[in-house]
Amino acid sequence: MRDYQKEFNERVAFIKEKVAEAHADGIVFGNSGGKDSALVGILCKAACDNTVGVIMPCASKRNFGIDADDGRELADKFGIETRVVDLTPVREAEMKALEGIAELNKAAITNIAPRLRMTTLYTIGAAENRLVAGTGNRSEMYMGYFTKWGDGANDFNPISDLTATEVFEFLRFVKGPESIINKAPSAGLFEGQTDEQEMGVTYAAIDKYITTGEATEEDKAIIDRFHSRSEHKRRPIATFK
């Protein structure tokens, strides 16, 4: 049986080590109201009392509603300092500035919000000597289901080895809010969006494939396609030698 208490202690120790190595005064993370950010927030707060979670709604109605509500519930339950930054006007200003410069497609527009959020976290981090905690899990990384230089950026990530299924189990162990545990995973980038619907495959199928190599032909084709097309996101920056 998996010893989540042992893992909790080890991950907390890892975070403490990273903060000490950087001579940082604290940690900042994006409190999206989702499972991954919830687990990261709980771990970071246990490791460093000076942990701040930032709720960053950006255009999407659910960002201002269910996601913000769930983020606040997490913060209240675990005593995490919370700040709210509405990035909607910043997104609109960026799109306005690009008028006549480039014709923005859906991918370009969708990725603005994650990059603005990471800019916000790093700005707060720089202003207050905080490390930025990453919140991406192993399943998302494998599928490339993250924004390059957006939610894929961080100073350290205490859950990058965990599949989405393991994050779910871990969150239950640490008694995360039921509202977060029970809702469908979503990046909240646009109305009605859910991760599994957008990818066309469930996290259960993804996790089974990357841990055992087993999948239906249909699921395997989807997962392999996502993994192959997103390889550039996982590679280090190409440099001339």
C-alpha cells in the first residue's frame, strides 16, 4: 500500500531544501481552484508558512465563479494567504496592442492567460524574494497539456512525478476540499472547457498508458499524437555550440 504520509514528509522536506538553497523568504503559486494547485498549495504551506496563493481570473466566467470560490475554500481550510489579481484588462490590452501586428488564432489567444499568470507570479516572486512553485503533473507533462513559458514555468515542482490519478489520491489523503476533488479537471481557459473533453481521452486512460503501456488502439493513437507533437515543450532550449 502506498505510504502517502511518508511521501508528504519527503515532499515537504524537498520544498524546504529548495527554499533554503535559494535563500528565499517565501513561496508563491497560482491558486487556480484545481486539484494540482490545491495539492501544491497544501505541500508548500506545510513546508513554508510564508506561502502565498494568487487567484488570477482572466476573461473566463468560471475563473471568477467556481474556480475562485474553490481557491478561496482551499486557502481558508489550510490557512494560505490569498491575493486576487484580475488579468482580464491586461489580456485585452495585449490583444489590442497586437491589432495590425499579427492575426491571432485560437491557440495564440488561449495561451495569453497562462503566460500572463506566470508573469504575475514571477513579478510577485521578484518583489518579495519568493520562489514560484510549479503545479503541473506527470500526465499533463507527457501529453504536453500545458503552456510553454506559462504554467510550464516554475522554480521547483513538488508533484511533477505524480500522475493525475495519484494527485487525486494524494489530495484525498491530505483531506483537500471536496469541491475541488469532485469537479472535472479544467484549465478554465474558456467557457465549458474540460481537459478530458479537449484532449479526447481520459486521465485514467493516459495514466494507465504511461505507467503500464496498456491502452486501447484509439486511446493510444491520441496519446501518442499529443506526446509527439508536444516534444518541443519538454526539451531544453536549443543553443548553438
